[in-house]
Amino acid sequence: MKRRHFLGLLGAAGVTLGSGATAKAASLGDVKGLPNAGGVLFDASRCIGCRKCEAACNQVNDLPKPAKAFDDLTVLDATRRTDAKTYTIVNKYVPDAGKPPVFRKIQCNHCMEPACASACFVAAFKKSETGAVVYDPDVCVGCRYCMVACPFNIPAYEYDKAFTPRVMKCTMCQPRLLEGKLPGCVEACPKEALVFGKRRELLNLAWDRIGGNPGRYVEHVYGEREMGGTSWLTIAPKPSFAALGMDENLGTTSAPELTSGALAAVPAVAGIWPVLLTGLYAISKRKEKIAESEKQAAVSAAIAKASADAEAKLSEELAKAEVANKRRIEVEVKKALEAAAKAGEEGEDA
Amino acid sequence: MSTETQKGTLFTPWNIVAGIILAAGVVVTIMRFTMGLGAVTNLSDNNPWGIWIGFDLLCGVALAAGGYTTSAACYIFGFKRFHGAVRPAILTAFLGYALVVFALNYDVGRPWRLPYPIFYQQGTTSILFEVGLCVFIYLTVLFLEYLPAALEWKRGFDKYRDILVKLTMGLTILGVILSTLHQSSLGALYLIAPSKLHPLWYTPYLPVMFFMSSMFAGMSMVIFEGTLSHKHFHHKMDDEYNLGYEDLQMAFSKAAAWIMAGYLAMKLLGLAMDNRWQFLGTGYGAWWLVEVVGFVALPCYAYAVAYRDRNLKLARFTALWTVLGIVLNRFNVSLVAFNWQLPSVDRYFPSAGEIIISLFVVTIGVIAFRFIVTRMPIFYVHPAYKDSSH
């Protein structure tokens, strides 16, 4: 019962995880085939750091009012990141001292194959048809592995809530997209630094701008291939994206690909270990058995030898005893005869 | 610690310290569950995982690996003379995992939803899903493996005890499979963040390395825990345990030396394959060398010497050394080398509250261990079951 029982259990586990792997493969295909996936192109060379996008985001998403008003531009003097009350922020960078600053808007990049979705063990994150990566707080356990996984450091957490903490991040204004409206930030941008559209068309637009303004832009569309590609694309003026605090070494491998090898090992381990371990058990048991039977053979041989020896010795002793007895009897008989003879002689004398 | 036999000495130094830790733990617990994580931890949006994951989970699971290593050695590989060590190792592992799950309740935002990934909606693409599923099943396996001792203590359940004893072999193999999977997937958790983990620690071999290190971590814990137990619970131990005990310490020293040598080779192989040699000249490189030379290569050598010279004292010292090395490694992966590119103001250091809860959890473990071994047949065979094979 026991062996079949655990093999069955493992089979079940293998099937679950195996089907997980195929489901993932299928979803990868879906993402690549998301023809209508939307996105936003951010052109850092057009951004003037007015924070209108921040204000719009705050308003359309009903986020709490910040400590400093959105028209207070001194906020830009410190480097900030998104948090649970702020889905997007603009930071100021000075790549060349003495030259005008460059601004960068930061929000969720809505990866084509999101690390957060790949990492979430309750599947609370999903890449939607619109291109937005959406979050379901009704299943979230609050493990924060999505935050560990995100290469862009985007998801934030409501650390101050005891009972209903959520992971917070830009939704690409999914509810507005579904109504046919633009994301709040895109609509509010006065300089058209943000353009909403289909990702494929945005890529063409980005490369047209780079090609049409020789020497102005870094010749790279950030997000075209980073971590398998993102829906949010960025182009920036020279010298580099790194000058805007962007990681240029993320590579093109998507998050699911990074862990697929480890996941694929699960059925292998679950399949090979029981066979191997049962084999090892059988070998050690057989060794034991052989050792046991060898021991028994040795013992019985020893016993046989000992008893044979004892028997031989006994018969030898018996023989010896017999000889000795005979001799003793002979001596006794002789003695008796001699005594009798002597007695006869004495009788005759008397 | 031996207050059981002495009347009226409840206020031993150890008990007082334990009492203070427990009281502080209760206070922090109340704060954690009424005011949220932010009130008691230094966690932030950039550092979502602190020592409750780095120590309570990663170290807890690695150091509880003595359960599968010892039972596999005894039941699968046929080292019957280690039989006496199986129950203490299983108990340590069971308590270890139970406390890991207990501690997780503090760390996750909505602990009452912890069963969700298993029973409600499965995120099968997640390495954490694999960890959760394996830990959940393995905790059940360890409970079943521990249960005979409890059933022998409260007599009258022989029927159930005998069924469980018959399952030993199956449970042991299942335990090895589950341990292989989740020990390695704890390392695999970090595969998804190549941009955040320092290149000296990030390697595709992370899962293999976590698994290999769990083996010698478990063995070292068995030696270390056995040494401590000997000091405090010697009166509970029978001849079978005592006869096998030193033999086991020697055998595990030898095994650990071999596995650590393999682990060392793996570390260097990772360095060579990814061509990361240039990082050795940096500050992180120096720290990496402290870990790899100071807490793998040297204890590996010390274990080998201890075995060659039959030097029990050295073996026991090396066990503690290796345990510290494992803690260092898990801290390095999860905290020190993680987020290495963040400016130092954004880096994480545990708060007093986090440290208190970690101490609280360890203290509960020690108290539970003490409660059980002073009452149940762990270090000795119950007289009624002398002839049983379990």
C-alpha cells in the first residue's frame, strides 16, 4: 500500500505542476499574439517635469492627497519611487552638469511576460488583453514575492494596514481603457511626452523619432526587449538610459524563462527519486540479506565444524577411554587372577 | 535547563531569559496584528523581505534538513545503527517546519489566506507555489513520522501507531522527494531577480546549491543538536541511542566533508561558468571569500580531520561552525547581496521588533522540544515497544 500510495500522490503532484508548465507555455503564446495589446510611449526629451501626470493619476485613481501639492516642483529635487499612495512619479536627472535637466516618469511598465504574474503563487496578477497588468486584491496573500521579482522595483505595499494590506501599482487605468478612455496621465500631459496606442505602432513611432532626429536620442527603445519586452516604452535623449537611473543590464530574458528550468526539474525529481531511492533501499536490503545469509552460513559451518570436531574428539576420547578401560579391566582381571592364584597357593600350603 | 528534577527552581537564568523573550514576543505580536507590518518592521517597498524570510524561513528550513538526511541514512541507505538518532532528528525537523509556518503568519499580509495558493487559486508558474505546496505536504509527512512517539506516550493507540510505523519507508522516500524539491526551490526563488542579486551569488545553480547545502546543514544540525541534548537530557537516553550516537557523529562528519567538497566545487564551477572572477577583487568579493573559504572550505577540512582522527570534539565544534556558515549563506543571498545596487540609505537592517519575533520563534521551538523529549520516547525506546522496528 505505502509505495503505491506515495507514487500516486507524486503522480498527482507531477501532473499538477506539469499542467502548470503547459498552461504557462500557452499563455506565452497568447501574450506574443496579443495583437491589440496597448501601451504607452514615453519620450523623456519632451517631458518638462510639470507633474500634471502625477496629479491626474492621483485624481482618476482616487488616491490620497499628497503632503505637498502637485504644482510644488521642489519635490523634484529628491529622487523618489512609487509607493502605495502614488502610482506614478517624475524624477529629475542632470546627465551633463551645466545643461538643462532631463525628467523621467516612473510607473509600472506592464511587462509582456510580467515577473509579478510569474512570481505570484495565487495568480493575483494577470496580463490583460488591453496590455495592462492587473492585480486582484481579493486573492492576494500579501507574501510580497511580486515585489522581490519585479526588475523595475514598482509594486508597493500597504505596510500600514493590519487587515487589508494590498500591493499597489499603476493599472494603466484599466477601467478607463475598458471604457475607451485614455490613461489619466496620457490625457493630462501638456507636451505629448506620453502617447497611448498599440504597442507595435508605438515601436514604429519610437524608431521614427530616433531615426528622424539624428544625434538626439539614445538609439534604443527601452522596453522593446528588456525582460522579454514591456508595454510601456521609453526613449531618452543622449547620453544614456543609465543617466536617468534606468538599469541597462536587465537582459532580454523574460521572468518566466528565468525560472522555467527550475520548474521543469520538478517532474524529473518527482519521477527519478522514487525509482532511485527504492533501488537504493532494495540494494541495501539485499546487502543486508546477503550479509545475513553469509553470517548464517558461516555460523552453521562453524557449528558443523565445531560439532564435527567435538564428535571426533569424543570418539577419540571414547576410543581412548575404551582402550584405557580395557587395559584397566585387563589389569584388574590379571590382578584378580594373580590374587586367585596366590590364594590357591596359600590354600595348598595350608 | 534541567528544572524538571529540581523542585522550586523555576527561576533559572535560562527560564528568566526565555520568559522575557516570550513576553516581548507577545507584545510585538499584538502590535503586528493590530497596527500592521509597518509598525514593527523595517520592511519597505524596496526591501519587501527581511529576516522573517531570510532567517525564519530560509535558515529554518535548511537547518531542519536533519530530518530527511537522518531518516534516509537509516531507512533507505540501511545504516541501522543510526536508528536511535532518527526520532530526535524527525522531532527537530517537525518542530522546525511547524515554526517556519508559524513565523510565516507574521510575515505575510493576510495570513488567514495562506491556504489560498493550495486550495483556492493556484499560481503554478510560481516557484513560491512549489515551495508552499512542498512545505505543506512535508509538514504533514513529518507530523506522521513524529506521531508514533506521541502515541507511545499516551498509550492505547497501538493500532494507529502500528499503521504509521508500517508507513515509515514510504514516508521517508516521500520526505526525500519533497525536501529535494523545496530545499532547492528556496534557492530558485531568487532566480527571477538577476538584476537584484549580486553576480557572485546569482547563478543558475542556486537551486542545486541550496539543496546540497541543506544536506550538510541538516547533518551538522543533527551533530550540534545531539551534543546539546547530551548535555541536558542525558538521563533520558538509553543504551541504543548512546551507542549509535558517537558513531553517527563521526559518520555525518565524513559525509558532510564530502558533500561540502562537492558544494565548494559547485561554487567555483558557477564562478567559472559565468566568468565572475573579476568580482573577487571587490568588497563583495572579499565577503564572498569569507563565506566560501571561511565557512565552507575550512569547516569541510575540519570535518575531514575530525573523522580521520576520530576527534569528536572537533566534529562538534565544526558542526556549530557549519551551522553558522549556512546562516551566513542564507543571509547573504536574501539580505546582504540582495538589492546590492541600492544606495545605502535604502538598504535594509532588521528592526528590534523583527529580531524579537525571530528570537520568540526559536524560544518556542526550544521549549516545545524540551517539553516533548522530557515526556515522550524520543531518546529512548519505550519499554513496551522494545521489539518494534521503528
